[in-house]
Amino acid sequence: MEKKRIVVKVGTSTLTHKTGKTNIARISDLVNVLADLHNMGHEIILVSSGAIAIGTSRLGLKRKPDTIMGKQAAAAVGQGELMFLYDKFFGEYDVVVSQLLFTYDALENPDNKEHLTNTFNQLLEYGSIPVVNENDSVSIEELLNGDNDCLSATVAELIGADMLILLTDTDGLYDGNPSENPEARLIDIVEEITEEIEAFAGGAGKRGTGGFMTKVKAAKIATSAGIPVVVMNGADPKKIYDVLNGENVGTKFLS
């Protein structure tokens, strides 16, 4: 398998149970695969949502806060818990993780953008796996506009990734709603993001803030930069091996 620079984005719905509590087994499975790919020589960047949901659970709140201040406070608690879990699980495989929190403002300033790119490259050279999230405690961009999908695509473009993999709670993009239409068909390959493809997307997840529309937007960003994107179900992280072996898993957006 050729060495690749891979950005993997994992959504809140993949990291948590329906109760809102952390899905420890899922995180363990994901880390197992990413650490193994790292040991194969691939460069891995993990863009992870979940801070607000995990913070909500950690604070003992019955539901996710409705206010921006509440969400930012929950994110401040949850981000620490999230990094603790990643450090613990990756540490079992002797893989060092690093945390990069930033806002879109950093990408609009050429100097900051260059420093950020240099930091990514240095961390990867050191053999660390950067764990990326938007800094929700000081920024409201993601809180208002959706999940980390577009952020992961921007990161992929920033560092010249070879592939972007978006893990979600569906098998991919369908030409209809599979929960309502049993004949809805999974779209394996998207050669071009047309208005029809955009019409198939939409609707936010129950525990996350992004829907499939944000994934299509992310795919637009990445594929325009020559980076293929795969959207797949995160329930079985081992299928990432199949993706890298060229097999059809989920929906692949061609560059």
C-alpha cells in the first residue's frame, strides 16, 4: 500500500451513543485502525467533532445547551475529555497525539496560515497524529454553520492530503431517504457534484450539527483541490483499510 497523507474526520454521531454518552468501544476501534495505518507509514490527521456532546454528558446535563454560551462552555469541558481519551487510546500503541484548535480567522491571514501549515508538517515529520477541532470556546462559526466537515476539507487542502475520509452514521449518499424509501439506492461514485447530487443531500444528524449537505460542501472544497473524498459509515472503522485498497465503500467523490 502506497504511503499516503490521509485526513480522517469523525462526527459526533460516530463518537457517542444515542444516550449522548461517549462510545468508548467505537473510539477504541477507530484508534486501533489509525494507529495501525500510522505504523504502516501513512501520515494521519484526525479531525474530531464531539466536544460539545461529550462536555454535555460530562457536565451531567440532560440535553445539549440551546445557547451559544452554553455550547461553548460544554465544548471547553468536552475538548479536554476528548483529548484525554485520544491520548489514552493512542498511547497504548505508543503513538503521540497533538492538539490543534483554531478558527477560520487563522486561515484568512496569510502569515497565520503559513505558520499553521508549518506546524502540521512538523508534527507529521515528528511522527505525531494531529487531532484537529475548531476552537468552539472562542469561535461560533461551527456552532452556527455546521459540523467539522468543511474544516476537514480545508485542512486537507492546506496540507496537500492524498485523501479525505468522512466518517458518519450513514452508509453514504443515497438518491432518496432510505428510512422512508426502501428502494433508495446508495451512490457509489460521484464524478461531478451537480445540482441533482446537492438535492440528494441535507438534514442534520440528531447528535451532531452537520448533515449530508455539509459533507457535499466539504467534498466540493477537497475535490476542487484534487483530493478524493470518501463518505462512509463510521460504525466499522476497519473498512478504512478497504478504502485504501481501492474498494468501493460508502460514496466516493472523485477529484
